[in-house]
Amino acid sequence: MFVLIANDVRRGVAEPPPMWLFVPPIVFWGWFWYLMIRTPFELKIRQDQSVEFRSLFKRIVLAPQLIKSIKAPALVVGWVCVRHDSGKISMVNHFDGFYDFIWTLKSINPAIKVKGC
């Protein structure tokens, strides 16, 4: 689409579109990639039984006692929300060993509520 617009503008066939039309797609894709960069891609239970969530630029380490629930949102397929004392972590549940991770975490802290996983 942008190539066709640029081609028409260069030939003088059309006026260039207003710049404000480019703002919504730039904001949308910026927000999308911001969320993807923050999404954990690795889960690990350390030797001291703390849980590590690792994303591209961030590493969150939590004690299992701080995790309150692991739930799948109602209308979002393939994602889970891990709620803890200081917030939440949204992540994809298609990891190798994800269900083993939940089982191990639940055996460490039986108070964790698991729903929809």
C-alpha cells in the first residue's frame, strides 16, 4: 500500500496522505513489539526453589509463595496470566515442560490457584 502511494506521489498523480494517518499504525506496532519483548520465553525453577521468568530484556525472579494464581484468560487462546503479589506476568503457555512446571510449582506452593491451563 505504501509503495503504491509513494509511486503515485512521485509521478504527481496524487497528493501525499496527511502525516497523522501514519500515527495509528506506528503506535499499534510499537505497542505490539513492546509487549512481545516483555513476554517471557523461558521458565525455570532454581535450586533455591525460586521461579525465574526470562524475557528478551528482563528477568523476574519470584519466590513461589508470592505467586497467587495461574489462569488462562477467557477469550485469549494460548496465553496465561501469572498473578503475584506485585503484579502479573502474561505469557504464552506453549513451552516445552509448561505443565510439568505448573505441577512442580503447585507441589511447592499448594495455595496457587490454577484455572484453565
